[in-house]
Amino acid sequence: IVGGGRVFPFQDTDTIEFIYKDQERLWKFSNIKARVEKLDDTAVHCFYTISKGETYNRRNAFRVFVGEEINFFWVPKGHNDILHENKMNINEVDSPYLKKDCEGVIKDLSEGGAGIYTNERLELNDCVSFRLITEYGLIHCIGEVVRRTSVTEGNYRHFYGISFAEVSNVMSKYLFNLQRLHLQSSRK
């Protein structure tokens, strides 16, 4: 770390955190110490880890594997208000341009979003709506496409990351129960 030809000097009391990407997985290293050393008469920074790295979830929400087929609706960006129940029932929208009924699979789910596989081509910021029937009642989710990836294996051509704008208040109970069931089945 050099600025204007001068090497940044770390103090003994300084600690650093690194986030490192290895293919598609992020790793977080905490409490790293650094100091300047000479290598062939050149000042270089040396970093020393005190503990092992941990996988890092940048979404700050635990994702639970779901693997369920769903039907969902989507509308192009700019027409998001169509999917909000307080403005219009999604079954009352007639225009096939504005609302499309699609099939897909929910890969995973968190309080902040979902991962969905589908063959439908969506664009970033398109709005998606789906409902989950659970033991806690109907969970209605509305969100925007924030990430898209082409898929070359399996039955679906596209994978989308959805960030929720609205979700039913029982979602956390449902996710907690799913986590509990996954943990119980992994112990058997």
C-alpha cells in the first residue's frame, strides 16, 4: 500500500479484515496484523493471520435451501405497483405485456430475498411476486431482480437473485422452521 512513493506504515495496534473471493465463495479473515519488511531492498507489506478464514455471507441473512416448484408473476421494471396487493389484485391484470405467469423453482430463501430458477427471460429491476403456502399461512413475497445468471445444466436456463421489497410478517417463523427441519434431517 503505497501513496506518493511512501509506504503506509501499520502500527502494532492496527488490525485488518480481508474479504477474499475464491471462485464463487467469499472468505473473511479477521484480526490480521501487518507490518512493513524489506525484500530485496524493497519495502513490502506482510500480513499475518491469527485465525483461519471463515466463509462470508455478504447478504447478512441466512439462506435456507427450499427446492420447491412455484408459479410466480413478473412485470417489467416501472410497473412494480401492479404486483402490490394494496393497489391491485394480481389476478385482475389482463395485459400479457404487463403481467406474466411463469413457472420455476425456488432454490433458496432468506428474509431478504430468494434465488429462483426459470426458463423465463427477466431483466434487472423487473418485479417478481409469488406466494408460499406454509403451516403459518400464506406468505406473499414481492421483490426485484438484482442478479441474473445463465445456467447450462438442469431443466432451467436462468437463475435470478431476487431482493424482497415486501414480504409477509410470518416469513421469519417459516425460515426458522425450515432451518430446524434441515438440521434435524442432517443429524440422522
